[in-house]
Amino acid sequence: MIDEVLDRLDTVQRRFERALDLGCLDGKLGTALRARGMAVVSADPGYRFAHTAGGVHCDEDRLPFADGSFDLVVACGGLDQVNDLPGALALIRRILKPDGLFLGAFLGAGSLARLRAVLLGSEKRAVARLHPQIDVRSAGDLLARAGFALPVADADRVTVRYASLFRLLEDLRGAGAASLLTGPTLPLTRTTLAAAAERFAADADTDGRTAETIEIVQLLGWAPAPGQPQPAKRGSATASLAEALKRAGGP
């Protein structure tokens, strides 16, 4: 995710001076931005991450920054876990200066489809084991609703192969992606885990490894400003796309 955000940033032909690394984690992205000559403020909802980075401890939907504080905001990996994502995006747009840039990335709705399927198929009653996820179309709509200009949302898919369900669960725990719920919950029983592991193994390839999919949704949006390029009005086209495709030999 970080590499993709930096690649997209490098395609922008302008200089950014003050950036917010929102969801800074281990600080890798913030370090890369400083190497590009920016003053970077780090922020994270995890106290240890924020403290280690010398940054601000805050939730993404409760940002303590003044309007127009930054000309760049990057958010890598945490937006899919925010309670109020529309509110968080609106706050990000507000703390950007006019014509400031937002770049984000998070796990999308196509992620962990096989894990979801084997867990649902292994329990006698349906239990939501994965939190609601956002597809790429909804992500683009959220950008527009938050007031971003020229919003863009797209997705990449990465395939990861595991020798067992338990290695996948170990990775999820290691990434801090275990359950965040408090209070009474329905824990996974040994019977359910054994059945899920059997279903997971049944989908394995000939080498004994099972493929799981990770979908990464990438977001880009600009804070509105006078003089920005504007999309053409609906219905204002003077040429037919169908005719153009026919001339090009397309369908």
C-alpha cells in the first residue's frame, strides 16, 4: 500500500510542503515523505504507534487539526476500520488547504473471501466474523459525498497462498486484525475451527496451499479550489463513443 501511494504521489507535478501521515503505524510512509522534503505530522489511533512516531494520538474521525492545516494527507491501511468513514473523509477534506491532495489505501470488500466462506459454512448459525468492508464503487461515492474534487477510486488484488487456515489466522493476529469487539461475543469453538480448516484445505492447489485474495482500494481526491479542471457536464459530448469504437475496430 505504501509503495503504491508513493508511486502515485510521484506522478503529481507539484511540490507539497506540509503533510499529515494519518494512521502512521511504524512510520515508514512518514519517513519517505520527509525524504521528499516535506514537514510531516504523524497521527495514529494506536497510542504506541503515535508515541513512537512522536505524533498525535487521535481517531481518524476525530481529527484535532485546524481547517487548511496541510497540503497533503496520506492514510494507509486504517480507514476500513473507522466507525464513521464518511465523517473521517469530510474532516480530511476540511484540514486540507485549497487544492490539497488526499491519498488513501485500505483493504476492500474483495478481501478474505475464502476465509469468510469457510467460517460461514462451518458454523450452525451465521455469525459476522469479518467487519463490513467497502467496495471500490462505494469508496468513490464516499469521496464525492465528502466534497473532494476530481475523486478517483480503484482497486488492485493480491493473491496470498497458505499451507493452512491457522497460518492465515496467525498472520491476521500479527497484523493486529483480530477482533476489536468488547463485551459478550460468540467465540470460535474448536469444532468450528476444525471444520473451517478442513474446508480451507479442501480448496488447496496441488501443492497443498490454498489461495486467499486481498483487495486493496486506492483513493485520490483534491480539496476544491478555484481554477481546478472541471468534468464536462453530463450530456455535453459532441461525439459518439460507440462510433469512435467502431472506427477503432472495437466492439
